[in-house]
Amino acid sequence: MDMAVGIIIGAAFAAIVGYLVADLINPIIGIVMGGIDFAGLLAKVGEAELTYGNLIMAIINFLVIAFVVFMLVRSLNKMKKAEEAAPAPALAGPTQEELLADILAALEK
């Protein structure tokens, strides 16, 4: 069940990242680089058109997703370490006086 939820959330996250890259990051990069539109980048070899702009967009998508997953795993590891570092509660046992009273009672028998 957890895996199914993860897959659904991952698919939704991929759609969000796709939008983020296509509609926000690529235009900003295009403006900085002099108005380049990555979606329109292509090379013609004979009659074939190689759209390498889509490859650039896919690489940016990958980098964004990889960064988010890295940050998620890093924060989960920090939480796990903090959980492990927390001291276990001390076991409540008899006090020193109670032990001495038990010894005294055993000696008096």
C-alpha cells in the first residue's frame, strides 16, 4: 500500500516538475542566455530533425527531481539519527534503600 501511494505521489510530482521546468526554469535560462527557447532547439540531418532541446529539458527535469529526492533522503536520515541518538528511558528499578531493606529482611530470616 505504501508503495502504491509513493508511485501516485511520484507521478504527480513529476508533472509538477515538468511544469516547473518547461514554464519557469527554461524561460529564465533562455532570458539569461539571450532568448534561447530550448523546446525549439533542433538540428537538421538530411530530412530528419533532431530536437536536442527536449534532451536539455529532460536533463533539467532530472536534476530538479534528483535534488528534491536528495534533500528528502537527507532529511529522513537526519530524523533517523536524531531518533537513534535519543537516550532510552531508564528502567525504573528498586531504589538503593529498597534493596538494602530486602537484604536486611533476608538476613533476619
